[in-house]
Amino acid sequence: MAVLVSVIVGNGIAFAVWTAPRFSTRLRAVGGSASIESVRGRVEPSLQLVRDTYGRLGEADADLRSFRDLLTSTSGGSELLGMLGEAG
């Protein structure tokens, strides 16, 4: 009987020390979904900055591709490499 009581008491202590704090943290994380609008309000400016930056990078990549196409179509590829080698 003493072993059973000690197992039950140990289980209660383990629950109070280990499981209960983790369970309450998880409940707070799930309960935090009610404030999704406040989180969206904080995150949206950063997301917009990333979208703008990515858009500028996409435009720069397209400009670079068109510039390379212009260079290689105006003069042949080997001529272009010779010209760049001389310029260097």
C-alpha cells in the first residue's frame, strides 16, 4: 500500500512540476489565436517590405537579362568576351 501511495504522490508531483506548466503554455499559445489581428498588424509591415524588396529584385533580374541579351545579340559571344578581356 505504501508503494502505491508513493507512486500516486510521485505522479502528482511530476504532473505539478513537469506536465502542468507545459500544458498551460500550450493553452496560452492556442488561446493566443484570438489576437490574430494584432499579430497580423505587427507582421504585415515586414511582409510588405519583403514583397517590395522581392519585386525590385525581380525587376533588376529582368533588366539584367535584357541587358545581357542586348549585349550578346549586338556583338557575337566571342567578340564580347574579347572586348571584356581587353577592357579589363
